[in-house]
Amino acid sequence: ISSVDLSVVSEYKNLRVVFRGVQPSANATVNITVNNDTTNYLGGSAMFSITNVKSGVTTNHMVLDIPDTQDTTSFSWGYLKGFYTNNSIVVTVIDSTGVYTQTSALTKLTISLSTGTFSGGTALVYGVN
């Protein structure tokens, strides 16, 4: 599997996704997008792009928070925090904000790889009503 889709339930006002042990089969970029959209983001083609994630590492851990997922009057935004091991076998901290430049409610979150497949990992989805 090279991508995983997670449904954003409309009853959830805020969304939290905990990614444990994200493990690509090959060194890759991990992209996080919403609503099947790969163009409408501030500064790129994904809400978040985590580059040079080393394959075979099971300790990568990230938390994604997206507030107000059903707002249709302003852009959606979120923040990603955590750490991963990069291709140089250096633990790298993530502390990033991403913006989706559309005013539609969020219905889907996709985590995908630039190459290879996921060989391990867990996504825990939490919603706040």
C-alpha cells in the first residue's frame, strides 16, 4: 500500500491523528493531503511533506491536529509535530504548520509515499465533537 485514506467524520469539529511507526519500504517523502487535492496548499502540493524518511525505521512518531474541520468560510490549517529518522540516520524533529487554501469542509485525509509502500505503522484517529 503506497497511500492510506482516512475519513473525516462530519461530526468531528477538530481532528487529531497519531501516526506511530510510519515505516516506508524505501527511503521516501511522506505526503499528507486532504479531500483528494494535490494543488491547493500554501507553498506546495501537500498540506505536509516530510522528506527523506528512512526505510526500515519503526520509531517514527507524529501527531497531526486540524481544528475546525467543517468550517466552510475560511482556509483549513493544521500542525504536525513529532520526529522521524532521515536517510542520514539522524533523528529529525517536525514542528510545522500547513494550510489548505480552499474553504470546503474536510472529508478525507490521505497519507502517501513518493516511492515504495508502507511496510508498517499505525494511524490512530481521534475526533472532538
